[in-house]
Amino acid sequence: MLAIAEHFDHDGSIDPIEALSRRQLEVLELLAKGLTNDELAGILKISPTTVRTHITAILARLDLTNRTEAATAYVAWKAGARPSTSLRRRPAIAVLPPVAFAEDPRTRAVATAIGHDISALFSRRCWFPVIAQSATAHGPAATFLLESTLRGSSRWRLSVCINAAATGHCLWTACHDIAEDPLFAGQDAVCEAVVAAAYPVLIAHTEAGLRRVSDRRELQTWELALEGMRLYGTRVADANTAARSCFRAALEREPDLVLAHYGLGLTCHADLLHQWRPREDALGDLRVSAERCVALAPHSAEGHYLFGCYFLTLGDAGPATRSLEAAIRHDPSFTAATLLLSQTLKSPGAPRL
């Protein structure tokens, strides 16, 4: 009884690891030893697909986001700590189904389509996990809730707000009018405008909630990446160096975190613009960051934008233009890519359209 009691939280609830099945505990134990899915499959005599299914279920049950966090939780649990409930979750946004204030089937269909489009646009950013649309599925995992209403019949008004899940406080709100359009151009433009305006709000509120600690090793992976973005945004040499350290520390923990690769590329571009680091070193690192972003998230804009920065630094306006155009195709609300493309097209060596 004493051993079991050690794994209860202070509020009397049992640690989620205790609720895992025997097979899930076996998978988690081997995962914590650093074994790959194929190695796990060989030891447990199951297929790699089954291993992935178990790992997905374990992460969902423990409310964690990656293997590193799961391994950390297991090791701490074995030591008698309270890991899985003490780990800070990566901030996620739940895009709830829009409420259509009309009995018209077309209005309801448009509301559903808008909800899916906004979810897809948020997901393509790869910065905040997006929880599948459901009025009840977000549970305690969501940090932010995006709620919306649609009024009208052939001309609609979309009202959108982002609320803090924990407190219910409204963090941001906006209204957009949508005219009936058979080509969906108006609907697409509104969805892109919503995401473009909401993202800085989410970043700002997440950064405001970051713990300020003297030792950044105490920060979780997602916190490290956002701390890096905050430092990069100051546009100061020392802060840019500190930002690069944050991104690299985050990537040591989670090598596939796109935000950290993207942030690292941004610091390299800043080094090139301000001559804060040797050109060849920064240029090589910028290319590596761009390649990793494209490899990990080929349908997102970040890697293409970094390639645009890379080719512009080399003075290759043609490849830079194509890269920036690709970034804008993937994310039409990517303001930085649009501005950089405009500057590129005005340069003497720009390709003719």
C-alpha cells in the first residue's frame, strides 16, 4: 500500500501511469531506455504498427506530446515522483465547431466548412497542437479555445473569439462579413485573416506565461522554443545568441520540433543581416534549418521562407522568389514572406513575371 500511495497526487487522484495496461507499461519502460519502434517490436514480438498504436495511446493517456516527455515521466514515476501530472503541457488550441444561428442548411454547411478551414490553417503553422473539432473533446488538454458564430443567410457575419481554457477570459475577438461566393475566395480570405490575426495573440499570451528561471534547463521543451522566439524578437546580438542556445537545447530534447528549427534559422538570418557571426557559419546553419523544416513539414511555410532568406543572402533572386512564393502558397497569411517577396521583386536582379 505504501508503494502505491507514493504515486497519488496531493488531491488524492492516482497518477495516470498507474492506469496504463500491462502491455502499455512494458512499451513505456522500453521506450524510456531509448529503444526504437523496431527494437521494441522485436523484443515484444509485435509489429512496429502495433508499437506506434501503443505509444499513441500512452501519450494520450498521460496527456504528453512526445517520447522524450513520456520517458521522463516514466523515470520520475519509478523514482517515486509525480511526473506525468507535473509536466507542463505544450499549449494547444481547440477549434470548436462554429455555431450557426440559422436553420438554413447552407448556413450550417458554411459554418462547418469554416471550422475545418480554420483548424487546417492553424495546423499548418506547426506551432500549437490543434485539437480535433468537438465541443467536448478538448477537455483539460487545451490551453486556448477558439469559438465562433455564424449569422445570416446569403451574406454572413462570422464572430470569432479566443478564450483562455482555464479561466474563460476572452483574449481576442473579431468580426468578419462573408458574401456568398461560388469559388470560396471570400471564405478563404476570412479564414486566413482570422488565423493571421490570432497567432500573434496566442504567442504573446504563451510567452507571458513562461516561467522566468535562472537555469533554462528547468524549462520544458516547448517553453524553451518560445523563450527562444521571445529573445530573437528583441533584435539584439546577445539575445540572438541566447535564442540560438534555447532552440538548440529544445532540439536536443525533441529533434523534430519544427518551431525550434524555424527559430534557429531566423537567428542565423539575423546573424547574416547584422554580421553578428562569420558569414559562412551562419549561412550553412541557415540552409540546414531550412532543409529540416521542409523535410519535417513540407506543407508548411516556414522552411520555404527560410530558403527564401538563404537565396536572397546569396543574391539569387530567382530561387528566392520561387521559395517565397511557395511559402505564401502554403500560408497566404504569412506577412513576413509577402514583404520579403515584395522587396525581392523590386531588386535589380529580380526575375521578370
